[in-house]
Amino acid sequence: MKLWIGQHSEVKGTNPDPCRIMFNINVDSVAKAYEYLISKGVKIVATPFKAPTFDKWFVTFEDLDGNYVQIIGPKE
């Protein structure tokens, strides 16, 4: 799978609502991914939390443009 994100000539400035669209990235361990993000100085928006309706964990961080990205997977 490849993901391509490009610029659009009609879009100017930054996203005023970083929660509008979030990418979710599946990982084998949310705890390990969280520690890696912390070690790289990534801005964390939400520390690891359990999904209220199913058995997965999330952590939300901010990318370099201020958009939110979520990591999802088992806790350990």
C-alpha cells in the first residue's frame, strides 16, 4: 500500500481544526510506539488510552504541520 498526500491549489494556510481528519496507524505495541514518539520529541496530544468500546489502545500525536495522527493497537 502507498499513501500519497499532495497539495491542492485551492487550500491555503493550516488546518483550523486538526481533529477533522486523523490517520490511524496500526502497531504491535502502543506502549512501545508511545515511548519511541516521546524519545523523538514528538508533541503528544493524548497519552495512551483504552478504546471505550473495544479492546484496543490509542495514542494521539501532532505531526509537523499540526495535524493529529493516532496510533492504535494492543497496549503491550
